[in-house]
Amino acid sequence: LNLLAIAKNLDVEFLGNPNQELIGISSLENLNNKKICLVIEKKYICESLKNAGAVICPKDFVNQIKNENFLISENPKLTFAKLSQFFKPYLTNPIYHSNLNLYLGENVSIGQNFTAGAGVVIEDNVAIGNNVTISHNVVIHHGVKIEDNVFIGSGSIIGSEGFGNVLDQESKWSHIAHLGSVLIGSNVRLGSNCSIDRGTIEDTIINSGVIIDNSVHIAHNVIIGENTAIAAKVGIAGSCKIGKRNMIGGMVGIVDHIETVDDVIISATSTVSKDLMESGTYTGIMPISKHASWKRIAFWITKLDKILKNLKYKRFKP
Amino acid sequence: LNLLAIAKNLDVEFLGNPNQELIGISSLENLNNKKICLVIEKKYICESLKNAGAVICPKDFVNQIKNENFLISENPKLTFAKLSQFFKPYLTNPIYHSNLNLYLGENVSIGQNFTAGAGVVIEDNVAIGNNVTISHNVVIHHGVKIEDNVFIGSGSIIGSEGFGNVLDQESKWSHIAHLGSVLIGSNVRLGSNCSIDRGTIEDTIINSGVIIDNSVHIAHNVIIGENTAIAAKVGIAGSCKIGKRNMIGGMVGIVDHIETVDDVIISATSTVSKDLMESGTYTGIMPISKHASWKRIAFWITKLDKILKNLKYKRFKP
Amino acid sequence: LNLLAIAKNLDVEFLGNPNQELIGISSLENLNNKKICLVIEKKYICESLKNAGAVICPKDFVNQIKNENFLISENPKLTFAKLSQFFKPYLTNPIYHSNLNLYLGENVSIGQNFTAGAGVVIEDNVAIGNNVTISHNVVIHHGVKIEDNVFIGSGSIIGSEGFGNVLDQESKWSHIAHLGSVLIGSNVRLGSNCSIDRGTIEDTIINSGVIIDNSVHIAHNVIIGENTAIAAKVGIAGSCKIGKRNMIGGMVGIVDHIETVDDVIISATSTVSKDLMESGTYTGIMPISKHASWKRIAFWITKLDKILKNLKYKRFKP
């Protein structure tokens, strides 16, 4: 690949030697004269950039960078993301989609350009669109519908039964058979070791463009709005309805039946225990301190109610 | 299935046409004249219920619902749970419990009516009771004992070694071989992608009737009391002893060596760092706010100790 | 095994009958005259220790314990850890490292004394050192480097692509191909159902001697310092740099780009949202209370800013 070919492919401007060969992408710490690097903020501009094979940056950085080859982009990170796909290695093995390595149920429909890793299990009545990649040891339980251009990371389980249970007369749990399914829209990307449960009667729905990191749990009948991003280790309890373009930070817990509107951002590790009906950023994190200091703080927190009573504080009523 | 057959099977009363055919269960949003629906609270009673094939509800709702076919139940949700099992689809594939798809150790005993998915691994000396279903890609490490009527969800790992390690003279970790095992009592239901570690010397014990959701971690030597419910993403550290009929909310973290009595309820995402020796509901969640507001709150929280000192607040001593 | 052989092997002193046969380790609750037990604190010394086959303890406990056989150790827990390895059962099945059960890519190099469970997937260009054990259903994605004496627990996924994504002009996510890899140093031990993502350009690095419990998520480009211990369900976001000998409690969440120095201890379930640049113990946990009491506390917390304004509290400014 040379600079000209890359610029054409990404439909961006370039400066410098069109024949400059580029064999990969480098970080700013390990520049290489055959690799291209990304400069996204002015603070990263430095002398050593002369050693890069080329630089991706906005137009107004060019004069300040001592290099001759540039990809010019007003969204250099997006250009970088698209370029990164060019350098993905081609894997020969394990043999994908061989009959040996795939456990396939009956009445499964699969679109064109399907790639499946080893140990993948697809139960009966699953429908899979075009350009779908399912990595190793993934389980797709019966009746799940997956649309086009979906990626599912290794070890994820789609369509397991939800945690719907009812206490009987003797305080024993009776399990509800979950008769709904899971619908995964187009352009969804799912990480490793996730679990997405099927709905009780209606389906659990991951709408198109949603991206989900590793070890995320999505319970029965949750609906995730388009282009929402869910970071690692998030848990979303039953029947939540998450808006479009939400950004849910890592390890956030959302209790059942919660609704969020579009364009909500939730800081990592927060607990969402009420509806979020206004767009914006929300946080609920206990600040971290030295342990000795936290011990005193935690003591006072548990006494907050009594303290305010004793202070005869009356402005609010809990 | 018709209304009469269902009522007989569930041993509940019915009203209306005994021959009313029912092919499934519907939600209240998508009523169908061949499907039965559940009305659990008066607020869900509405005109459109006339379109349902039948309604499950308590006796005193009948006069207010414009339908002719009813299953009468004082615990309609329990009746619904039992009914849902009738409509579970029959799966033909992947072929369960074939020699090809199951990795079976030596000296494994398996009871009657065993169902195993694809890619299941069962190591040496495992004992499995009757009516056990183990879903795909589950690993049962050596020596684990599983009693009757147990379900284990896809991707769960039972009997891995616990996280018991000792620092040596050079600050390096020396791992303890975990020689205990895991005992899973009867009627236990375990979700997907769970991890239950074996005990150090004695066993980790999940007593009968316990239900566990997805991605739950149970450490070495934990004992879970009968009929306790554990929601998704909970982590229970080593040697905890959880009482009977506890309900542990999603993403709750319980630190090591904690004890809870019977009938404790722990709200989702709370941290349990002290014994809970009285039944009741416990909570420890930092409330979520708009981020700008949380920033000010978090600032004051970290200063709480100094504030109360400055206010010369003396009622309590930390 | 007899007392003499064990003492020689562990290079510790013994007292009593050198021919005392020992067939295992017992807990203090189930003493057995053919098994050895561990007494680590004086409070555990009791009459019934006479029933143990032998006792591991410090020298000064000997006179107070009514038994005749002792392994003497100033670090009895470490001696116990080493001894426990002698009693690990020998597993015959599933057949490890057979061609049938292992999905092996091209250009994979594997050192001596390799053990792999069933359903293991190793993609192209992976390099594995000596004395490595990979348990069942583990996935090692392409290009991962694993050094000597490493253990990887069942269901873990190493080298999946990180959660690096860029919004395009239409608020859709464009995924970054992750071209870095994962380097796992020597003597690393990893639990079940973990996920370790490959780096974007440079590698994700788990340095030697690190121990990691179950269901831990480590994002792209994280670097973990030597001999750090990470308990179950921890999530470490992208590009964090964790020091040496840290101890990270269960379910801790560390947001992206955080740095910790050496010898930091983080209490279970805390959120780390700022660099920890001084060694010591840190905590950030909302204390758990009876729910009714928590409701009042949570109310006041959300009002803390206004309360202090109303109290005309001026010592600090948020």
C-alpha cells in the first residue's frame, strides 16, 4: 500500500510522496518510517514525527509537523479507524465454517459471506443475515434473529433464557419458560463473553448500530436504541428501554424497567435506579479516598440523617 | 392444547369455552385470539382484553374483564410460569449427548434423562443426578457433584480452582491447589457464563432450590442457603455463608467471609462488607445525579469529616 | 507420602514420627488422623487437634498443641500452599492436547510440557512457552505471546479486539481494527471466563507473576505490573497502567488511562477514577444500611451541596 492508494481508498486528501510505502500503523512512541501515525491533538506534535512514514492529522497541523507525507482529515480519528481495517491480518486457521467445527441446528438460514469460528453452536430456527462473523465458542440459542454486518465476540451467549422466576406457596422458585427471542439489528458489534437473554413473551431487541464491549449482560425484554455504546461489564436488568445514542460507561448497573431517553451518557460504575428522561451526563459514584479517610467519611454518611436532625436542619424533608 | 386441558394440567379453575384452543402466550401489547395472556394487577385491565384467547387472573378480576375464557388463579404469575413450560419449543439440534460433541472424563456417573449441549466438558469423577440439563460449552471440572433437576446455562464453568494464593519471601504469589469440590443441590438453576470455584479443602456448596442468573462469580468455599435467588453479575468472595431465601440483586458484591441470615434482600449493586445478621432489605448505592451536580456532591463527601469537625459537631465519634 | 518425605520436599523442619503417612489435607472442622492440617493463628489451637495426622504451624505453637507430628514453618500458609500441590488429583480425561479436541491455527509455536483442555482454540501466529496449561474452551486469538509457566482458566478469551470505536458524521460507530496483541509474562495465572483485549497498535501487557481471578476484563493497551493480584469481576478500562504488587479487590472498576504506582491496595467494589500516585490502601464504597435508613441518607446526599450553602458553610469551595 502506498500513500496515494490509501488516500484514494479513504477519500481523503494527501500531501507528499504518492509512492511512499506504508506497511502498518505506528504509535507515537514507536515511530517507523514505513508506518503511518495519528496526531489528534496539538500537544502530540514533536520533533520525532520526522521519523514517521506519514502522519494523519487535520490540515492546520501540517505546517507545524516536520514530515513530508500526510493524510489530511478533519476527523483524523475516524480516518485512522477506517485505515486500521486495511492492516488487519488474514487468518488461515482455525478453519472457519467447516462442518466439523460448527454445531448447526435445523432450519437455520445463513446469508452470504458468513464466517464462524471453532466450537460455535447455532440452535434450531436461527436466522442470520449477510456479512456476519461469529467468533469461537459462541452459542446462538434457538430462534434468534441476526441482521446484516454483525460481529459477535468469542464466548458470547445469545438467547439464553431470562431470569424470570415466581415463588410458589412453599417459597420455592418456579422458572418461567422464556418464549420470546432475541433480535440483533444490522451493524451491531458484540464483545467477548457477553450474555443476552431471550424475552419472556416478546423479544429482547438490540437495535442497529449498537456496539457492546466484553462481559456485558443484557436481560430479558431489554430494548437498546440505535447506535448506543455499552462499555464492558455493564449489566442491564429486565425490561429496560435504553434510548438512541446513549453511551453507557463500564460496569454500570441498570435496574429493571428503567427507561432512558436519547443521548444520555452514564459515567462508568454508576447505578441507574431511576428513569433518565433528559439527555445529558449522569453520575453516581462514591469517590475513592485513602482508606483511613474513607472510614471516617463512611461513618458520617451512615449518620447523615441524624446529623441533620440534630442540626435542626429543616430546609428539605426526606 | 385447549382451555380444559390446561386447567386440568395446572389444577386450576377455568371459566368459558373448554374447547378454546390456545397455541401460546401473548403479552398485553400483542393480544391474539389463539393465545392466553396474564393480568396480574387491576391497572392492566382494559377494553382490548376482549381480543385475548383467554386470560389468567384472580377470581375478582373476572367481572371487570371483557372476555369469556379465564384461568382463575390466586397466584396468577405462578400459574403463568407453570403454563409457560407447555409452550417451550422442542429442539432437534444440535444433537444432545452424542459422543461426538461431549468430552467425557473417566468415572463419571450420570443419572436418567440427561441432556447435554454441544462442546460440554465433563472431567473425571463427576457425579450427575437425574433430569439434569447442561447447555452448550459448559465445563464441569473433576469431582463436582450435581444433584437432581439441575439446569446449567451455556458457557458456565463449575469447579475451577479458587483464587487462594500466598505471598512468598520475594513478594511472588504461590498458588494453593484447591482440593475441595463443588456440590450443587437439587433444583438449582444456573445462568450463562457463570463461574463457581471449588473449595480449598472443604466443598463450595450451592444448596437446593437456589437460582442464579448470568455471569455470577461464586468463590471457593462459599455456601449458599436453600432457595436463595442471585441476580446477574453478582460476585461472592471466598468463604461467605449466605442464608436461605436471600434475594441478592444484580451486580451486588459480597466481600470474603461475610455471613447473612435467612430472608435477607440486598438491593442491586450494593456492596456487602459486613455481616447481615437481621432479615430485611439492605441497600448501599451512591445515588445517581446529573454529572455537574454529582461533582459538587462528591467534593463535599470527601470533605465530610472536616466539615463536621469545623461545625464542632460532637454527637457521634467516628 | 510420609512426614519425612514431605518435610524434605518442602525443605522445612518436622517433629514426630517420620513414617507418619499423610494422604491429604484436612480443614480444622474435619480433622483426620491420616491428614495434615494448618494452624495459622493461636486462636485455632484446640483440644481436637490431637485427631490430626500432623499439624503445620510456627515453632512456638508446638508446645501448646496436643499432637506429636508437626511441619514447622515460620510462614505456615506458604508451606500449606506448596504442600497442597502434592495432593492435586491426576486427571486422565478429557484427553488433553489431542488433535481432535484442539483447534490449532498456522504458525503456532508451543514449548515443552504443554497441556490443553478440550475445545481450546489457538489462532495463527500464537507463541506459547514451556509448562503452559490452557483449560477447556479457552480462545487464544492470533499473535498472542504467552511466556513460561502460565495457567489460563476455562472459558477465558485472550486477544479479542478492543472496544475502540469512533463516531462518524452520522453518529454511527466506526470500529478500529486492533493491530496490537497481548503479551502474557511468565508465571501468570488467569481464572475462568476472563477477557483480555489486544492493543490498538502496541500490545496489552500482563507482566510476569500477575494473578487474576475469574470474570476479569482487561481492555486494550492496559499494562499490569509484576506480581499484581486482581480479584474476580474487576474491570480495567483502556490504556491503564497498573503498578507492581498492587492488590485489586473484587469488582473494582478502573476507568481508562488511569495510572497506579507500585504497592497500591484497592478495596473491593471501589471505583478508581483518578490516578493513585502514592502507595497505600484506597477505598470508595457507599456503606450498606437497612433500606429505610439508606433512603433517608441518599436523600440528604443528593442535597449535600444545597445544605452546605444554606448552612453558609464556607471553609471549602467545590
